[in-house]
Amino acid sequence: MRKLIAGAFAAIIATIAAIMLWPVPDAGLVLYSGLDYGPAVADAFTKETGIKLRVVRLATGSLLARIVAQGNHPDWDLAWFDGATAAAALDGDHLLAHNLPTPAGLTPVGQSMLSADGAYIPTGFTLAGVFISDPARMPDPPAAWDDLAAPAYKGQVGMNDPSISGPSYPMLAGMLANAGGWPRGQGFVRALKANGLHMFDKNDTTVAALQSQAISLAIVQSSAAMFYAAHHPGLRVTIPTPAYVLPNVMVEAAGLSAERRAEAARFMAFVMRPDIQALRQAQGEADGDYWSVTANVPPPPGLPDLSQTSIATLDPALWGRLEGEINAWFAKVMTGA
């Protein structure tokens, strides 16, 4: 009996050892993408290189919340989304790797978007906020941020809630920066509230309010405005002065193995190739309406030339650090909670 028990025990140990030593299939890189073209680019990368890349498609706000919730035990390797301020905030929480490879062939605008410690790389940019309006109801739209508080636009303007729509916070930060920074710019936001500013969850609901004539002008990210206006030719898009740059950026989780870092670097270089940028623009829905930060990559048809536009870049570290405080203050001002 003892020999039988000992034999059974030995068989169990051998089975456990075999299971533990059995090769675990390589799941590959995990990409959290807040951008519509993420899955198409990942498929092209795997097809060309053989490196597996699993995409988790999330809204930007949900993506950022998920990264923060996972903390130092990430279930992701790379993340791709709109907003250098958000990337800087994640870096401030020590969640990101540093010294990411700088994209080749950056334009001067692209160079201005680089992180000081290499915690993120710019892969293109939109504008944080532009005005889309109905000429039939607003024949003389505002041209600058300051104009929004004028009595002529009372009750006619709507924007996204930055605590829900992740890319909308840089727009709010731009409004505050234009009005003197933080906390000085609070007066301008209060003036907008007094002038009847409407707030909606995200781009879809804000432009739906414009279409239903609940508002006459929507302030949304340029990619959403350009995409929507292309499908509703009667609408007008106005780029305000100044126009605040909103980079789409890629970040890497801290603590990856050398092998994973090498694969991640290959993907970062891949997404910046001209042919892959053309894929991003063609298959990105609204997210494809971005301006490149590398030379010799033209914008998609219909995007304006920004060479004569007053462009401003926010300090990501400063405004990233203030995001929680500003969003909480804004919600209190707008809702009275």
C-alpha cells in the first residue's frame, strides 16, 4: 500500500512539474488604443513582422482610468491615445518607461512635442478645440476664444465634459491658458457659464446637439469637427486664435523586459512610416483626420494648411499635473455641485 501511495504521489509530482515546465504560448504585446486606427495598424504590423500584438480598444477616458487602476501591475505594454497632458500625468505617477526612441524625420512642430525624459512620443496631432457652427443660425461665428463670452453667443455654445471626454481636457486647459493660466483663467470659464454654455458628455452628443439645433456652435476636437463637417457640407469649421495643439502620443509601461522593449520599439517606428500613416488616415474614421509630425506625409484631403494659423502648445507637465484639480473645479462651476 505504501508503495502504491508513493507511486501515486510521485506521478502527481511529475505531472505538476510537467505542467510548470510546459512552454507558455507567447501572448505578444498588448496595445491599449484610444484611436480608431489602432487595430488596423496592429494587424499590418503582425502580418509584416510576425510579432503578435493584441489590441484592447477603449475610449480615451476609460483607457487612462484603466492604466491608473492597474498601477505598477500593468496588463498592457503600449498605449496610444490623444493627449500629451495625460501622458505627462501618467509619467508623474511613475507608470511609464523613459527614453522611448525618438521618431525619425520629425518636423519642428513634432520636435516641440517631445517629452523631456522620453516618456512618450508624438505620432501626429489634431487641434484640441475648434468651432463648428451652422451658418444659417450663426452667420458671424466667433474667431477667437475670447469672443465666446460675447452676448451675441448667449446660450448658443456647447462643449464636451472634460471629466468624461479625455481629449477635451486639453481644450479646457487651452481656454484657461489663453485667459491667463491657472487660476487666473477661472474668470473666463465663469463668464462662459454666465453666457449660457452647455455641456455634453462627448463629441457625439455635442455635435448631435448642434444638429438638433439645441446649440448653434459646438467646440470639439478638430478631427471630430472635420469628420462631421465632411458628412454635413452645410456646416462651417472655424479654427480659433490661438489653436492649441493636441498630440496623439504613444507610451510604454514601465518595467518591460528587454525583448518586449525591442518589440515595442519596432512598433513605434512602424506606425510612423509614410505608408502606415496613410493607412492610419484612410482607416481611422475621425481619428484619421490628423496632421503628421514627420516630413513628407501630407494631411488627409480636406484638412486645412496650418502654416498661416496661430498654433500654441501647452506645457504637458504643468497642465497634466493640474488635470484632476481643474476638472473637479470645472464640474463644480458647471453643475453647482
